[in-house]
Amino acid sequence: MNYKEKIHFEIIVVGAGLSGIMLVWEILKNEQIKHTEILLIDKHQQEEAPRTWCFWDRGQSSFDKIITKSWRQAEMFASSSQIQIDMHPYQYKMMRSEHFFEYTLPYIQAQPTIQFRKAAVLDLLDDGNKVTVITDNGTYTANMVFDSRFPKETLENYNGTILYQQFTGWFVRTNNPSFDEHNLRLMDFRMLQDQKVAFCYLLPLSPKEALIEYTIFTDTLQPVEALEKGIEAYISQHYPDSPMHISSKEYGVIPMANFPAEKRSERIIPIGTAGGCTKASSGYTFSFVQQHTLHIIASLVANKIPEPYTSFIPRRFAFYDKVLLRVLKKHPEKGNEILFRLFKRNKTEAVISFLHNRSTIREELSIFTKLPVLLFLKAAITEWRNNEKNVRQMKQKEKYDLSV
Ligand SMILES: Cc1cc2nc3c(=O)[nH]c(=O)nc-3n(C[C@H](O)[C@H](O)[C@H](O)COP(=O)(O)OP(=O)(O)OC[C@H]3O[C@@H](n4cnc5c(N)ncnc54)[C@H](O)[C@@H]3O)c2cc1C
């Protein structure tokens, strides 16, 4: 049979974005499973606008070759104070999505075991032995499916706290040296905190080049023009003598919510943002996709069905995220103080571990005591009660389902 006409595969990956491509890349790099027959299906195939992915990393990774820049030092600004952060042993790394795809795709596409199809996946059906993938351009089957389609309906039906991280970024160039290229600006809160958390984030690429992003955490999406005004105001306030040439722009919205990201069935495993890899309280995703990919590879090598990301992370981290989101939604005017204090009063290494769901309970207790305790306690009690209520409702539903 012509390989192009093949319709059954060992694995089908839905979505050739960050998580789909990273998964296929790591399978191909693993001696024991590199011959797995895989079909990658994407409705766009890299037609989306390029993104800049940043993440903390404490070691080396196979993607270091395509890192645009990395930093060991960072600064943060509140309305009247400033802190300098030494991120050692971590580095903050920046990668452009187009470099990631240019680096991985030619190798992936050259492998005889990998097929690509441009199609929109409409449905996935697991019959207990195989999964049928229905697309607008053919039907395929696989032993296992990894699905990175964003679960819009799950988010719409989610009754927990949701905020949106909305941002616009400008790549700028100046005539005069204006930036300290060794010191990134993680969060600069020197702006009006009105019904939302607002800050600028500045990644200096050279003394004359930077990516400046204006970011808000909001429960109501703002028009893009409002974000553009925010970035313009920031630049004219802090760089009045450095006319800036904009070379490109980036725009994004990341939902911040602990929406459920469980398996739809034994053989359909959600990955990427769809698989719970976007940290609800920060929007960071890249490192969690890396962590999940490693878990999937280890499971495939051991001939086991992989679990979604959320099922092997201690549950307390999801609870912390819910509590922080609740506080930020209820008291957006306090967000700047909370996030600034988080870094100011704690060891940076412990904070970064905490942000990666890797801290110890001891480190977490130490962090919590340095935050506004009452505010967090109240939110924690509400979240705990909500959780109890949800568990009760689920048990009642199970009882009802069994009785009919
Ligand atoms: C502008 C922007 C900047 C970001 N910056 C950072 C950052 O600095 N650090 C960080 O950690 N995270 C960041 N994120 C969050 C996160 O890293 C990215 O959203 C990341 O791309 C998520 O990976 P993914 O695989 O889940 O989704 P995607 O990369 O979006 O891939 C999903 C793929 O599925 C395809 N698809 C969707 N529906 C279908 C369908 N029905 N059929 C077939 N294919 C389908 C899409 O075409 C897409 O290619 C950013 C997000 C945005 C939007």
C-alpha cells in the first residue's frame, strides 16, 4: 500500500503546535521508540502568527541552539520601590516559535514513519481498542491519540475563577543605547492598577533592541487599542529620549483557569494547554509541556498509556493556583503588591520552584507567610468549600447515574 494512503497509525497527534511538535521530536530522539508510526494532523500548519516563548530553565536542553537570548539577572518595579533578582541557578530563556518550527520540522518531515495531513479534526471516538479520528478531510485510526485542540467548551462551562492574561508586545529598536541587555525587566508595575493587574515586561536583546510587552490580568477582554495605549504610555514615560522604531508586534490572550484537563477516554490524552500544561496563575506553559513530554516518553518506552499532566502533579498546586486567581480577581488592585512581595521577600530559587510546581511544602509555607495572610486565608476557605461542594455534587451524580 502507498504509505500516503495509510489510514491506521500507532499514534495520531492532533495539532502541530508547541506540544504536538515537541512530542513527535522527542519520540524521534528516543532510540527505543523512534520507529513509531505517527500521523500529525493540523488545520493550519504553522500559519498562525509567530510567538515568543519564554521560560525558566536550570539545565541544558536540546533546544538551547535556538534560544534567542537568556538572562541570569532580572529587575522588578513597584510604584515606589525596585528589586534586583539573581535568578541563579535558573536562566530565563527566550525562544521564537518560528525558530522552533524551522529547527524541528525539516527533520520530522524527512522521517518515513511520520505523516502530515492538513485537516480540521472534528471528533475522536475511542472504541476501547483504537481511536477513530474524524476530520474534514478523511478518517484515520490509531492505537492512541494526543490531542492539543484547545477545549473551548470546557472553558465556557467551567464554573471556577477565570482571568485572561491579555498582552501586546512590540519589538523595538532605538538609535541610542537604552537597555541593559543583561537585566530583563520581569514586571514593572509603575502604572495605574485599575480593576486589573497591569504591568510591563521588557526583554532587552541588545543595548538598542528589546521586546516590550504590556500585560493585563483581566476578567473582561479589552480592545487591542487599550493595550497599545498602555505600551505607548509606558515608553513615553520611561524612555522619553529614545525614539523607538517598531519592527514587529505580537498579541496574545492566555486563559488563566484551572479547567479540567482529564483524559476523554483511556486512549485520548490531552496535551499542551488542552492538557492542563498552562499554569493557571501565571500563563507559563513551555516548561510544563517539556515536563509532560518527558512523562509521555517514559510511559511509551515502558509500554504504558501516558497520563495527562495534571494527574502526576501534586493536587495542592492546582489549589494554590485557584486561591491566587481568586485573590487576583477579587482584589486586582492588590495584585501588584502580592506579585512584587513574592519575589522581594523570598529566595528567588524557591519562588521559581514554586512557580514550576516543584517546591517543597516547607518552602511553600515560608512563601505563604510573607504574603497578605488574611486575604489568602479567606480565598483558601472559599476554594476549599467550593471543592467540597463539587465533590458532593459529583458523588450525587454518580449515585444517580448508577440508579437509572
Ligand atoms: C502570543 C503568545 C505568547 C506566549 N508566550 C508564552 C511564553 O512566553 N511562555 C510560555 O510558557 N507560554 C507562552 N504562551 C502560552 C503557550 O506556550 C502557547 O500558547 C503554546 O503555543 C501552547 O502550546 P499548545 O501545543 O498547547 O498549543 P498550540 O501551540 O496553539 O498548538 C495547537 C495546534 O492545534 C491546531 N488545531 C487546533 N484545533 C484543531 C483542529 N480542530 N484540528 C486540527 N488541528 C487543530 C492549531 O492549528 C495549532 O497548531 C504564549 C501564548 C501566546 C498566544
